[in-house]
Amino acid sequence: MNDTHSEFIVVSREHLTVFEQSLLSLEKAASGNESRSLIEHGLRAVHSMKGDSGFLGFTTIRQLAHAMESLLEDYRDGARLPSTEIVEALLAARDQLAALVEDLDQNQQAAVDDLTRRLLSLEGTMSHAIPLNINLRDWQTQHSGSPLADLFARLDAFGIVEDPQIIGLPDPSAFGSETWTKNCNVNFSGVLITKASPNEIAVLVGVQQPPPFLTPDGFERRVDLGEWQTEHKLSLVELFHELTQAGEIFDQHLKYSPTDLTMGLPTEPIIWQGRYRAAQPVAPPETTDVVTLQDSAGTPQPRPESPVENAHISNGSTADKDRPASPKTAATPDTERLRSLRINVELLDRLMNLIGELTLIRNQTQVAFSEQEGESRNLIQRLNSVTSELQGTVLQTRMQPVGNLFGRFPRMVRDLARQLGKEVEVITIGQDVELDKTVIERLSDPLTHLIRNSIDHGLESPEAREAVGKSRIGQIVLSATPTDGQVCIEIRDDGRGIDPVAVKAKAAAMGLRTESELERMSNRELFSLILLPGFSTAKQVTDVSGRGVGMDVVKTNIDELEGHLTIDSKLGQGTSMNLRVPLTLAIVPCLIVTVGNDRFALAQRELEEIVCLHPGGKRKLEHAFDTEVFRLRDSLLPVIRFSEILARSQPFSADDKAEILAKYPPAERDPAEIEYILVLRSNGKRFGLLVDQVQGREEIVVKPIHAAMRKVTIFSGATLMGDGRVALIANAVGIIEHARCFAAMADDVPQSIPRNPHEVHRVLLFEYGANEQYALPLVQVRRVELLDMNRVERIGAQEFVTLDGVSTRILRLNEFMDVSQCEESPTMFLILPRFVPEPMGILAQRIIDTESLAIDLQTSGNIRGVLGTAIVRSRLSLFLDVQQIRESVVGVTADASGVGEPSGITAANDKWRSTSPRFKAKQRILLVDDTPFFREIVKRYLSAENVEIVTGVDGRDGLELLASQDFDLVVSDIEMPNMNGWEFCKAAREKGYRMPFVALTSLAKNEYEQKAMACGFDDFEEKLDHDRLQQKVLHWLQRSLEMQVPQ
Amino acid sequence: MSDNVTLYCTFLSAGRLFGVPVLDVKEVTAEKRFTGIPHAPQEVLGLVNIRGHIFLALNLATLLAVRNHPTPADAQFVIFKSSVGPAFGIVVDQVGDIVSVSDKQTEALTNGEQMQLHFSDRSSLVASVGKLDGQILIILDPHKFLACVEHSRGALDNV
């Protein structure tokens, strides 16, 4: 494909766009004037295409363009508007034309013929378009004496000769600007548009019969038309007319020898050749006609470079008069926007690089000349401003108006609306807002999807709209607004809106979220669910949408663009989809941080917030398992030290992690200088990256890191900084992997409890009645639900609410204890405790906060349901004993229901109580735990009449107690100061103590099973699991008895 | 064997005279504001900005397994053409003359010689040895440098 061809393609695309826009606007045009000018635009576009294609020898394009033009021509005066049918046909033809243009080499003659016929048939009786293709020289020769002007005059007498031009039918191999005049064929072509009826023409030329050469059988045949004309005394026009009456001529072209037309008409014969297919079966399907006409001198000397396009002058149109024949089209308001110069993107990139270089030179010059005064300073300043402006301008070259993107939607909407039987109006706002080329390209698909969705799901049928009092015509507003380095694109419709209830139901049915989660979600959060794969609330699947594929693709596309989509909707009023995309991808806003002496960039999109650690400040890093953590509001944030990442080239091993923890002991940790934790989110994982300094924000141009360095995963690229040095761009994903941060940690990081010797607990503080403050350790809290009191159902005096499909008992504290009642409010809180198998929740009026504290309980055994009290936030707080409360509830339930079928748990409890007295002597349990709080809880769990519990504070204490007293069972914590549980058990076994040992752990069991057994434990259980712990202890007490019996 | 003459760009590194075909060299600069790449193999000095383009700088001495050779302050950066490898160069102690060496003057290394040169594990980088007047020119094949560095990364992993 040569340059001329690609130029043709570019220009044709513009013409096609203009043509389409004109047609579409035509449907809405108000005044005759307006529609006239629109038709003019359309005509001009298709006309130019016809001219260009004819010039270049693309006959199929020319043929189709011509048919389109002649069809539209009738409406040029704007008096009438083309019917929908005609517009439809024209749009179809436009698409075919576009396909032809994009695929110049492919011959799609058949499709074009069909379309041409369709177009021509639409012209009806209004006019007849008779294609002309006349060998000027032959005509001259045959009509000796008559000037060529005579030919035109005769043709004019029948109607309008439209688009008369000298066209070349080049031998493609010989085509080229140099050889054009010598080697190319030249042809006069045109179409006779006549308003005369066939009869009138017949009368005019005096014939009644169809041309005699039409034979019934289809075959190729050459006819000397000149001869025929002489014989029948008929004009060629008549002949052509007769032919088109009976059928159509196609594949027509002239054959004549290459001669320089500027030197006058050649002497060799010029042959018009074509194939003819008759519409009626009687007529010969295929004929080849040879026209030889004659004329003498006086020929206008048409120059091939300027096809005679001013035929429209005869039609009263002078707009094209001064148009250059070159493909650069005249600027009309519509085409102005599309005027473009195609520049290779690589070239632009090179330009960008050069400018970067220039900036560096400027910076250096500034330094070099900063000492000097006068002339040179002036020069430097000018250099400075020019460079900056240059940089801005080059950046702008990549920017394109959103209008280019929006422009294609009216057509799509129109087609879609027609297909779905809806009436839709599209309004576009902010077409001039500019976006980077790549962003525009990548927005096309998601926007198309969203708009399709709006039309299909959003807008109602005209009837339905009328029924609810809306206008029949639905509206879709497409708008683009620049906001703070981003562009916000909104697609708004005034349709039925999204029903949050339907979304909820669907989401619940699909199991995407639990009911209670859905209950808490805002509408906007709910609507964002429709972006998940497989989600569609449309009741029916249509061709257009509703299969639930698409929206997730939209989301993926938008995520790739680093964009953000939010959906707002009001039922019955419409939906608005807001899309925020960055202006450009080439330039990324980054945070520049330093670690040691090195500078790194971090993409800002991954950054959620920055936490500053001051020397001597309260906020400190702590240790949890093998990682440092930071308490960020309510969650634990794993913290990775960037300096350690940089220092260790291997992904962290357990040893590495231990080393790091040892290096930064939490107790002594008080940073000498301010440190920063960057809270990053990547792949849904949130972590903190500890850096020395934050230098600021900078927009950087991302360059790939060197190909040989692809194994270095903690960086994603490199960039040039203002001072000319290279800085590396940190890669959050790579850093997480390198630190093996989440590999060893449980999924629910925020729930895990850091254990350190100081035994800090997090407790939930809440109020029920106005007088008391209650506290519950967070480890005993499964979750807190927001409770809508309207959803509470009552059975007798008991209250229930359905959570996650389970009917959950609501406990009011004043029913179990002597405490103040709470005031009713529409929404309350329900605290769901852990380790309680029966679904129940403690009602709270207000959640105060969570607080980390070392629990120092004042045991107050008097109040049922209360473990003890402590002063928290200068208020006396009641620490609840969940198990006691539960027992009383379960008891109450059994009593109240009167059913003698106790639940499994109650049975276990009964067994515990009833079994224990059966022991002959009082059983003695040694409970070793360093935490007073847990010690108290576990002690309460195990308390029974015939059981005596002695407590020890650590392993060493335990050993001493074992030495001085007899025990039937030892229950020991693992993590304790001085001597931990492992060591304690080992030491006890070594000393020959044979009683069962049960380990208490707050850790996941499996990992510790082997170790526990190796150390000599008989069993282990989770500390706070009341029921299981009781069962285990019971079991081992019995075993202990059995062991003693034989002795 | 015909007597072809090849031009070599010579340079000194760790006290030895090396050469690479002059046609492989894009330019020589004194730019040395390298940005080190953590986790990169030890042969990599870092990235450097040469007029808006980022190049990877390799330390020739390290590449040739010379240990503990400090890079002098006036070291120079020899950048190779993109036909040799993507955007990279080597840092040498000092750039010397361009010398023409005929095929007759060069010899491929024998095993024994490789050992003598103490580059045993990196001998593949040496294309041949040229005998100049009173001097030995070790002719390197820059095409192999990057591959060598990529392997080195693997070697480091096992340390």
C-alpha cells in the first residue's frame, strides 16, 4: 500500500464520520435551513469520496459512493427529509463503504452491487440515475463538427449531469504521480439524473421500442454503439436509459490507450466496456457494449489532477468551487475538528525524550551560569520558559478530545434503540475535554458496554415510559468533566434505575455476600456488586446485554486504566455511572521516598495513607508472630521495613524474619528520627512500608527497568528525576512477596492477638443502660452487628432476630443482672460472642470504643454474669462472663419452653456437674497461666463442687507447686515468661510426674500438635472454648482416676 | 587465512589491557552518577541516565571475576550499540587508544592460558588474545556480557 492509498484511507474515514454525523443529525434537524446544510455536508463528504476513489481507481467504492450521493441528492434542497428507510439504507451503505475503505485490496463487488441496487431502487420514480461513461474522443470523432460542449448540452437537456469528471482507471502497476499523465487511462464519467419519465425521453428521442441488441440470453457481447446510433438515430443517452430500464450496467470501464490528455484527445479508439445484467428475465443478462461516439475539436482540456468536480455549480451549489482536488478537505465546522496530521507515536516518544534531555541541559546551564549577572541570566530565563512550554506542548500532542470517542456513540445508540424498539436521545457534553490517546482507545470498550447496558436495562420502552409519566423518548447523557488531574466521565440515563432490593436478592442468591453484610451496605456499595462476574439483574437475556458477562469486563478494563467506577441510581428515576480516569498513563503520580541515601518512587495509586512515627510518640510498632505490626485504628497492619527488603536479596526466610524482629525489639523501640509508614494496598492486601523520609509527590515518566534485571521483582521500573539521576520505582506486589509477609500469617490478621509478656488485651467497651459501662475482651467477640429494632421478632418474652439465616436470641443484660435498663432506639448493636454454639447476641445501646489494656480484674463474685470489674477510661467497667450468661439463657430457654429435650451443650454441662461429684476424693487441677484474666476465665470454666483448682503464674511456679502438692491434672498455658509451657511440661515429665497434661493455646492447633506431643502433653485445647475445654478436662480427670486405680 | 585488520577500542581495567571491536561501541562518557539496583547481581553498578535514556552499567572488573577492585574516581563508561545488547555498557578504569589488530596477531585461548588469566569461570567472555608490541590485548566479546550477568543472578541465589 503506497502513501497515496493510506492518505486516501485517512481522508475517507473523516468523510465517513462527517457523513454519518450529518445523517444522524438530520433526523433531529429542526428547520429546513438546518437540514439543507446537513445534507450539503453529507453530500460533500460522499462526493469527495467518490471523486478520490475514482481518481485512484477504486471502482467499487466509487460505485457505492455514487449511488449514495445520487440517492441523497434528491433531498438537497431541504424541502423534504429523507425517509427513515432511506436513512437506514444510507447508513448501511456507509458501513459497507467503511469496510471497503479499510480493506482496499479485497474485492467486495457482490455486496456493493446489492447495496447499489437497493439504493437505486429507493430512488423510486423521482429520478433516474443513468450512469454515463463516455469515450470523449470517440464521441468527438463520430460527431464530427460538434464540440464536446454539445454533448454536455444534450445531456443537460435530459436532466442534471452529476459529478461529471475525468477519471483515471489506472493500471495499478503504472500508477504514480510522475507517470500519471503518460500511462494512465482517462475517462469521462458521470451520472445523468433525469426527472423526465421514460415516456418523455422516448418521445424526445423518438423511439418506442427497447434497443434491439437486448437479447434474451445472457452473454457477453460487444456492440458498436456508434453504429447502432447511426442505425437507429438514437442518442446514447437513450440507449443508456433503455438499458437501465431493463436492468443495470456494472463493471463498466473505459478502455483506451495511455495518452497525455493535456495534449488533446488521443487518436486511438476509446472503448467503453461494461457488463450488463437485465432485471427482467427476457432481457439479456450480460452484454458488453462498446460505445464509440464522435466529436470534433473544442474539447475542454481537463487536467487529470483536477477532476471536474464543479458540476454542482449547475445545481446552484458553489461550495465546492474552490476546493483543491488534493485530499485535504475544505474546512467546514464539522470537519475542522477532524483535521489531523498523522504522526507516528514513536516519533512523539523520541521528541519527549529529546525534551527531557533539553530540560537536563537547561538545569545544568542554570547551575553553570547562576553566578553570572546580566545578559546570560536573561538568556537562561528564556531558555527556561521555552523549554517548559515545549515540554507541555509535546505532552499535549498525545492528548485527544473525548469527542472523538463520544462521536461514535450516537450511531450505536440509534441502531440499538431501533433494535430494541426504544426511543433514545443522546446528549453529549464536554467533547473538548482532552485525554491521552491510549486512555481514549482503552475507554472505548467499557463505555460501549456501559451505554449498551443503559439502553437495554436502564431505559424503558416508550409505552412503559408514558405509563409512568415520562416522555416517550429516553435520554442518555454522556458527559466528560476534567477534575483535578483526572477526567470524570458520566453516563446518565433517565430510565428505571437499579432496584437495590433486586440486587440484594440476587447477591444473596449467588452467595456473594451474606444477608447481614448486604443489610449494612449502602446503595452505592450494593450497586458496585453488579460489576462482579456473572451478575445481571435483567429479567430477560437479550441480544444486547443481560448475560452478566460484560460488566466485570468493564471493571477489568477500567482497573487497567487505573480508573474508578461508581454507580448511583434512584429507582424509577435513572442511573448514573461515574467513571474517573487519569488524563494519561505515560505520566504517573508518584510519591518519592528515601531509604538511607537512596531515592525511590512509589505509584500513588497503591498508597492509602501515610502514618508518621515521631520519636517519643505513643504510636509504636509491635511484634505479632513473625512480623512487626502497627495498630492502625481498628486493625493490625503488618509492617515491612523497606531498608530490610533492600538489604536482603533473597525472599525472607523464617531466620531473616527472626533476625529483623531481634534487630528492632518493640520495648526499646523509639525511633531516633521521624519514620513513615506508607499504607499500601495491592491485590487487596494492605500493608505498611516503613521508609526514612517522604520527599514529596512527583509526576514521573515510567520507563521499564533493564531487560537483564527482570529477576529483580521489588522494582517495577525506573524513571529520571529532575536532577538527571535515575530513581527506581518500587513494586508493592514484589515487596509483599519478597517479605513473605502474608505467607505465614493467618488470613484474619486484624483478629489475631499480639502476645507479649505484658499481656495487653483489647476489650470492647459498650453501654447497655445509662449507668454501667461493660467490657468484653475482643477475643470473645465474634462480631458486632448493627441491629434494626424493627426486624426484631418476639416469642413471648424472648426476642429474636434473623442473622445470616439463623434466628438469633437477643439478650438483654438487665434480665440476667441487676443493672439499669436501656433506652429503646431504632437501631441498636448486637454483640455476637465467640465460643458460644447457640446463636445469641448481647444487646448494646452504644459501642464506646475498643481499648488496649492490661486487665487487672477486681473479682466481684457476687454479680452473676460478671467476671470482675476494672477501671477503664476512668469508669468502672463490668467484665462480662459470657459463659455464665449463656448458661443462664440456655437454662431459661429450657425452663420456659418446657420441653424436656435439652440441647447438647446443656447436656454436657449437666454431665460436668453430675459427673464431678462422683469422683471419690476432691480432684485437684493445677492451672498454670501467666495472665490473670485468662486464669480467671479458665478457672471459672473448670470450677465444680468436687474440683479444686490451684493456679500458678508460669512454668517455674508450676514446677514448684507440683513438687509441694498432689494434682490429678495439669492444665497449662504455652506462652509464659520465665519458663514456657513446652519447657514446663518437659521438665515435669523428666521429673517423673505422670498425671495428664493439657495444653492451653490461643494458636491454631495443627501447627502445635506435634510439638505438644513431643513435649509430653497429652492433649491441648483452645483457651476460650468453654465446652470443649470442659469435655477435655473431664475426660482427662477420668483417665487420671483410671490410672490411679491400678496403682 | 586472510589478513583482516580489525579496529579495537582498548581500555584498562584492573591493570590489564582489554579491547572490544570498535564497531560495537556507541560512545564513551565520563558519566558516573549510577543508581544502584538493590538485589541486582554484583556485576551491576546501576542505572545511569545518558541524555534521557537509561543504561545499565556493568562493572568490568567484577564481570571478569576480579575481586575487591575499587572503581577509580575518573572511571569511564563505555556504552555498546543496541546491536550488542539492550541499553548497557561497562565501566572501565581508563579508556586507551583505538588499535588495529590483524587476524594474524590474534590467537584463541588455550585452557592453560585461561587459567593463567585467572578468569577461569568467565573465560567465555574472552574472544581471543591479541599480541601487540610488548603488550597483550585481551579481546572481549561484549555480546556475552548481559547473559553472563543474568546467570550470575542465579549463582548468587545459591550463595
